[in-house]
Amino acid sequence: MRHLHTRTTRRSLLGALAAGALCATGLAAPAAVAAPGAAPAAPAVDAGLALTPPMGFNNWNSTHCRADFNEAMVKGIADIFVERGLKDAGYEYVNLDDCWALPSRDANGKLVPDPVRFPGGIKAVADYVHAKGLKLGIYTSAGSKTCNSAGFPGALGHEYSDAQQFADWGVDYLKYDNCNNQGVDAKQRYTTMRDALAATGRPIVYSICEWGENKPWEWAADVGQLWRTTGDISDNWGSMLSILKQNLPLAPHAGPGRWNDPDMLEVGNGGMTDTEYRSHFSMWAVMAAPLLIGSDLRSASEETFDILGNREVIAVDQDPLGKQGAVVSSAGGRWVVAKEMRDGSRAVALFNESGSAQRITTSATAVGLPDADAYTMRDLWQHRSYNTAGTISATVPAHGTVVVRVQADGRWAQHPPAVELGLEGGTLVEAGRAAALTSTVTDLGRTAAKRVSVALTGPEGWSVKATSPTSSPSLPTGRSLRTKWAVRAPAGTPVGSYGLTLKASYRSPTGVRVDSVLPLSATVVVPPPSGTSGLGDLAWLSATNGWGPVERNTSNGESDAGDGNPITMGGVVYGTGLGVHAESAVEYYAGGACEAVTARVGVDDEEGADGTVAFEIWADGVKAASSGVLTNAMPDRPITADVTGAQVVRLVATDGGDGITSDHGDWAEARLSC
């Protein structure tokens, strides 16, 4: 079974029948229901539905099954779609997730809407939504019960009756989950509901939510319009990143009316930074994924609305050609993903997986554009156009994404040259000591950048001084202004991350002034202690984890901080180390003063028979040691890496190449010797 740890963990999944993951909700108790009988003949999937990826809202990520999921909320979301311009931006579906029904059917076997949550019934909600020019979606499961522990009725054996109820209510979209499926073949269960929906005569978009367990991208194109490719998403960087990596290779299977669905958006729910949410939204758009808002728009920030309402990024997702973006390169976590557009242009995402700013570069020909003297390059977050001689490049902040739309355009000379800002040298600063940095301003355009100047600023009280020229009268194509800087944080500055801003100003050949800004961060660090130290006790530079936080000196445990257990592998208990969950990365400052990292690594016993994890140690971006793939059935093993002279040491835990399945990993007795 394959699942992301989202609503629950492996231990509480043991009660599910033939269901190893949860798609939308918590666990349902098993219940015996007869397998569905033979279905009447019905037409195949409606080829006219979801010709672009569905856009809308689903309540689950923000409300789960809480009482605030009700008729008033749903109507309020519809109102906000209209009032805040989301409807005009393309958002169409207002979808109900689990918990909308009573736990029991009526005497006639019909579904009954919860009269407390939906006193007017589902049809009244649908009528309200339709009156706004929007559409209504609903949820059930291809099993005897839905996924929630309250045991709401699923549609297995009731497909035709339930589908007709949905049609009678005016439902336009069905999300069909996978819990309590009684072991019935997935293709059979999902095809039966397809036929039932078709038999109603109402066009209803059909979302197959079987978590990618049976590779629906290989068989579901004539069953539904979209299919989940992964387990559930959680509102954290590690979860989003893992799902992104699972969905990217499936690009050949997507197209109009048949979409890979990497799950709903978490944008605005609070578990990631705005930079990370922009990456989330950008990458879902480049992957031609459904864009279903998962945050409560009644309390959303302006930044959330700005991200969700970026019409230029939405246009990438909604391009009628229907191509999913394909990976061009991904070395070192520097991702280039290019999406062919109907007008011949390419949408290109430069995505930085790593925890520090990275230069990510490609070319117009590498992303599939024809040879040309120059190209127009539109930055879809800056909303500005430039010309480029063919290089597509940016220094991308940690966990950030730059999205550009590039085309061979004869009008390229109307735009100023693209200029790339960069910073060489590490941004790790020991308080009271000057750090040497070098900024670069590089002309990527076919035309020259004139009257170029650069400035670097830091927090109040910091000393930032240029030690070489900060201006140039002209930069021809491919030339750079390189400026050296001495950056000093005051003695006593607390350890942490601090903002730096690199700003360049220049003029195009026609005299248009352009200001370009690159936000960066400097991290104030302390030298590592001499001798051998336990990594579970040292401060780290950064830590990302696929499920909950990285735990110090305990296992990963559940999703909350501090809920881990004693680190245990093969029955042996270890008192120190790190408890992680793939995908995970923990970085430490070594300052060039350390020699070795040692640990014992393996899959924690708390996951029973599940879990495959590979452990890696990196020194300044170079892999210094690897454990190979370890399973719960294998004993833990020692790992040692020579990190002599490294500034940064990084401990990585991957999923072992088979997807995330309860991948709790331990760095037992992890030590840094300096």
C-alpha cells in the first residue's frame, strides 16, 4: 500500500478494509456490504467535460469534519468567489467533502443530508451556487462507508440510486473516494459509478480518488475526468514536495478531459510560507493540475488571494492544449519544468527545492522553442516582459519558484533586456566577523543594459560595504557586473535568518528604467563546538520533514511536535539521534572545522512491517555517504561521512524510490566530530 501520512498513521489504518490510505478524511469502521450487481449498459465518459483542469473550492483541508462546515460556509464561499474576482479568474466549482450526510440512509435506502449542517438540503445549496453562475460538487466513497470514522454511507451497491440523487439535487461534480471498498476491484467500482452518472443524463465531472494505488493514469481516461495520483496532501513543505515528485513523471497521461490530480491546494492554511505557497500554486499550474482551493476564504489573507488570483499563472494551468509540464532538468534540487502552450510558447518553472538560494538556468532551445535571434520572456509573478537572447535563468530563493512564459516573438525589441541578479559565496555569517559575498548582475538580453547600478542592504545595525565598483555604464549580452561586499552582523546577534536585499537598476536602449530586486537571507551561525557532539542536541540551520517535524532524540511519532517514541530499530533502543520521515533534510553549520558525521540508520520499529528509507550525508552539496535502501525487515547499519572542510552538512532521508509508505527513519546516535 502507498500513502502519505496525512489524516492518520499506519497503526490506526489497520482497521481499514483493503484501504491503505485516506483520500479526504479519517478512517471508517469496516462494514460488510454485498458487492454491487451487474450494471445496466451506459455510455462511456463524457468527452466534453473538464476540457481544462477543474478549478474551484473544497472544504476539507480547512474544516475537516468540524461544525463550521455547513450551509452558511458553502454559500459564503460562493459569495466570495464572485465578490473577490475568483469566479472571473476561472474558479467554478464549490465542492462539499465528507460529513455532509447523516450516518444512515432512510427507509428507502436514500442518502439524507445532515439537517443541522444543511437545513435547506443539498438542492437548496446547489440552487444558491447556480444562481451565482457557479457549480456544486459533492463527495462519497466507492465503498460501504466513507473515510470518516463516523461511518457515513458510501455508494458501493447504491451507485445508480446515489447518482440519481446527486443529479436530482443539481450536483455538477463528484469526488469518489476509496475507503471501505470491501476488496472489490477498483476498475469495477469506479466504472460502475461512471455508468451510473451517465445514466442520469446530467453532465457531472467525475473525480476518481483512489490515491493512485492501481495506477489510474493507465486505465481511467475512459472512466473519469481526473484521478488522484498520490495519497493525501498535508499543509507542510515535505508533503507538498513529495507529491510534486510523484506527479511530475506522469505528464504523458494528462490531456483535455483526463487530468492527473496531485490533490487539493493548501495555499493559505498556514503550514507553509508565502514563498512556499507560491511554489505550490506555480507547480500545480505547470503540471496542469486541478486547482481546488483548500483554505477558508472567509479568513484568508490578501497574500493568499493574490496567489490564488494570479491570472497569468492560472492561464498556464488552463491552457486549452492541455499539456502537463515535463521535467527538463532537476540536478541538485534545481528543477526546470516546461509546459508547451497552445500558442507555441513555453511556460517554464524554475523551482528551487533546496534550503538556500540557487541559480537555475536553461535555454529556449532546451525547453522546446525554435531557434531565434531573441525571445520575449514574461515573468508571471512580476507581471513584466523582457527580451532574452535565449538564456532562461534566475537566482531563485530557497523553496521558491520563478515562472516565465517564453516565445519566439518578433516584437522582442519592445521589451527591456532581462537581467539576472545573483549572489556568490555563502550567506552564513558568524556574528562580529565579516563575511565576503559577491553580487552579480548579468545581461541575458539581446540588447544591452545601460547605466547599471547595484546595491545590497541588510538589517538595521548590520554593516554592508561594497569593496569593488557598484556600477557600469553598459552591459552587453552575457556580460556581468561583479561587486564584492563585506557583510558583518553585530557581535551578539542571535542565531537565525535575516533578510538581505539585492537591488539593481538599469535602463533599456530606449531609456526605460528597470528596477530588479532579489530578496535573500543571511543566516547568523555560531561555530560548531570542538570535540564530538550529538546532532540531536545541536541547533540546525534548517529542517524539513515529510510528516510532522524532525524530532530530537526520539522517533518521528505522529504529526505533532514532541510526540515521538524512543528511537528503536530491530528491538534495540537508542537514547540519542534524530527521528525523521521521508522526504527529510536537516542542515548543520560545520564552518569548515569538522571532520566526520557518524550514525546508525534504519526504519523505526513503530511502523511495523512498513517503510523503506535511504539515508544520505551531503557536504557542501556533494554526497559524502549513502546507506542504500533500508526496510523495516533489515537491521540498522552504521553510516560515516568525511566532511572535512565543509561549511554545511546535510542529512537527507529519501523514500527509497518506491513512494512514501510509512517511511519513519532514524539517525540514531548521530554525531558530528569537529
